Amino acid sequence: MENGETCDVVDARDCDPCECGLCLFRDDFEVSCVELDQLVSLATSVSGVYGSRMTGGGFGGCTVSLVQVEAVDKVIEYIKVCLLLAQ
């Protein structure tokens, strides 16, 4: 059932399935924030990341990223460096 609903939303929005969840949380439900959106953006810009999304909205939120084993350290380091440079 949920998979069919997801496909309906993707079709209605004419968007990438991997980005659809982020759009729903950020735009429709308004439970994301700039910091979580930034984490998703940083993670998905690294080669070896299959996808990243916000979860736990309303309870502080966090991100979950699906990453190739070989890319884990690279993703962590990239996000650390970007966040430190942004301070």
C-alpha cells in the first residue's frame, strides 16, 4: 500500500523518487529545517551515497543515509569539513 502511495506522489509531483520524501517533509509537512536539509544535500553530493533523507520530524529530526561501505569515511569527513567551514 505505502509503495503505491509513494508512486502516486512521485507521479503527481513529477519528481525524482529519491528527492520526493525530502520535498514532502520540507514543503508539505513543514517538519524539516535548514540544517537537516543541508545534511541531506551534503551527503547526496558525495559519490557512493545512494540516498539520504530526514527522519524523526517533530522530535528534533536526524538524517538517514544509505552509503556504500567504501564511501562511509569519505562521507563523514566531507560533512565534517563542510560544516566546520560554514561556521
